[in-house]
Amino acid sequence: MNDKKLTSMETFWYFLQCIAFGAGYFAKVPVKKALSERDLVTMTSAESFWYVILCLCFGAGYFQKVIYKKALSEVTQ
């Protein structure tokens, strides 16, 4: 994987998204879950907790994860 950091503007916009009810953070959690199931990253305990909460919201976290996991399977073939 590429270890590039976010640019200063990307960091700024991510921070702004996180202020808006955690939208940026919550959008990241299902992606990270999909990556962790492919053994590419490790989720923190907070991310695991919020993933469960997102799944309790009518499966929103799970359904988002499935999309990302499918995309990852197509990239790594």
C-alpha cells in the first residue's frame, strides 16, 4: 500500500467533515473494516465499537463494508 499522508487541504476537509457529526470518521470506519478483513490494516477498539454501532443502524456499516470489500477483491485479483 502507498504510505502517503494527506495534503494540508485534505486534512483540513477531513477535520471539517468530522466536526459535522463525525461524518468523515463514520465514512472511514466501513472502509477500514473491509481492509481489516483482507488483513491490510488493524482496526482500533474505537473503530470496532463504532462499526458495531453503524451495523445496528439498519445494517448501514455492514452494507457499506460489502461494497468496499467487493471493490478490493476486484483490485487485488
